[in-house]
Amino acid sequence: MGIYNLFPTPILHESKIVSNSLLIRLQKQVKKTKTFHNEIGNTLLHTNHDLFLNKELENILEPYISEFGYQLFGEKKKWIITSIWGNIMKEGGYQHRHCHSNSFISGILYLSLPLGSSLTRFHRREFGGDTFTFSNESGEITEYNNLTVDLNGIKEGDLVLFPSYIIHDVPINKSKSDRITIAFNAVPDTLQNSGYRIGFTRV
């Protein structure tokens, strides 16, 4: 029996893209920077969204974003990181389901993943997407009927890129230590469709 995997969704996972010394510097930078509480409470903290726009990190991320962008749009383009911020998730913290609607590619650089810390979890679209309105809860989970996917095998220093429209969350952090990440959004400099070309610039 042959089964076609139609319209797969790409998720990029690249192992250890930063050196140990840069990893430690970024961890320290997030910890010492002024943060604000997420709306869910004081167990999830964020920095401002323009904190890490420095050429060193941007130069490391750029080739991965460019290659992933080719998979999405079929053309090598110049990509602009529009926002980049640090996240500190304390014990009991979590991030609710959301997507990044103001972007095309979103990414996560994992800085600290202590034992027991939670994984990023992606959600299948519901209601008008690619699922049945009425599902079968008594059956086994397969790759074609699962509603969520946890990113297993992620380690400190790893990078994950995904299309910004994908809904994702982070379950409760059960580690007593902080889970620290850097997240970012990126847009291409131009897109062309139906005889029109639109451009994006950082302001």
C-alpha cells in the first residue's frame, strides 16, 4: 500500500550552531537584562524585542534563515530579522498557544535546557484546516491524526526554524532551574505575486 505525504510542513533543526563561549555570553546577557512578566504571570519573563540585534548573532543565523526561506518560497532572498528577544521560564512557567502573525519565519535558539524543562510543542490547525471536525479519540495516534508534535532531541545551542503561522506553545516547566531561549522573527526583503512586488525594511 502506498501513502502520499501531501503538503508537508518544514521544521528546521540544526544542532549546536553557537560555540560554548557564545552560549554562555548569551545566557548571561539574557539574565542580566531588564525583563517584563508575560500576561500569564511572573514565571515567564521576556526581554525587549530588539535586544539581541547584533551582527555576530545575526551573521550566524542568516544562512540558516536563508536556506529555510528557500524551502518556503523557492528562491534565495535577503532576510531581515525584525525582532529578537530573550525568554526566561521559571519552574511552573509555561507559554500558551500562539503564532507569530507579523512574520514569515520564526526561530528559537535554545540557551539553557535543564533536566525536566519542557519542549516546544507544535499544534495542527483545527476547524477549516487539515483535520476532521469530529475525530476518533479511542484510536491510536499516528503521524496522520496527531494534533500535537513535541520537538524531541533538542539540546542547548540548537536552532529551530518554523513558518510563523504554525501554532505552538511550551508546556509547564517542571525543572527547578530556568529554561532560557532566544526567539526571533524574520521577513524577506521582497515578495512577488500576481504582478505585484512588496518590500520590507526595518524601521
